[in-house]
Amino acid sequence: RNLASASYDSTVKLWEVGEARSLRVRQTLVGHTERVQWVAWSPDGGTLASGSFDHTIRLWDVQEGRSRVALLGHSSVVHGLAFTPDSRRLLSGSDDGTLRLWDVERGQCVRVLQGYTASLYDVAWSPDGTKLASGGIDTVVTLWEVANEAPLKLLRGHRWRVYGVEWS
């Protein structure tokens, strides 16, 4: 089993987590030029994604310890990352107020969801992969229908920024 951690030192570390009391760093992934804000494993365990203050997302080949591709398109810090349940797509949220949907195999943006006006801090897929949730600086949780590319519903009730969203 591996654990990934993101750091303001611009690195991603992969930790070997076993039964032993002492854990060790298995690998340090270097490629971002600024602080790394977020990491996410694909559900199939085959891909690790990291988002950074350098406005990029990197998809990592953890076996070789190198970045497979840098995903470019956000114009600000990347905060939230979430893979589709089938591991084929990656969703990212950013301070630029956009949600971007990426094709993991091709390393390309396939859709930009707009209509949000504030920084996005976290994103999550519904278990069936048809809806998204996002939360951010505006205190609102936004539900999105992927097929319509538009906000479905605004959930209001928080009095401060929404830093995390997750479906059961």
C-alpha cells in the first residue's frame, strides 16, 4: 500500500505503508515549480494526480518516478482533484472559478464547466459518475449535472468557505 502526500516544498512524496512501525518514503516526485496543494489516486490505483500553485496538474507514473504529463489550462491555483469512478477522467477545481474535466489517457481537457464566480476548493464525483459537487470561497455547495454542463442546484447553509465535499 502507498500513501501520497503533497507539500508546500513543491514535492509529492510516496510513502510505503506496511505493518512495520516505521514508515519510509519510497519516492519523491519532483516536477511542480510551486507548492503542491492537492493529490488524488485514481480508483484503480494506476494514476496519481497532483495540483499546484503553479496552475498545473501532473499525472504521475509512480513506477518510474516521473510526471507523465502536465495538464495545462487553469489560470490559478489548482485545489480540488477527483477521478471518475472508472478512472478514465479527472475533474479539477481552481481559484480561477472553473471546473475542468480531463481525459486521463490523452492528457487533454475535454470540457470546461463555467458559471461559477469564486475560488473552488474541492470537487467530488457522485458514485454513478453523473453528478459533481463543488465547494469554495462563496460558502455554497454546488451540484452539477455533467450532461447539462450547468449548475443543477445550489446548497446554501454554511457561513464560511467550503473546503471539502464528498459523496457517500
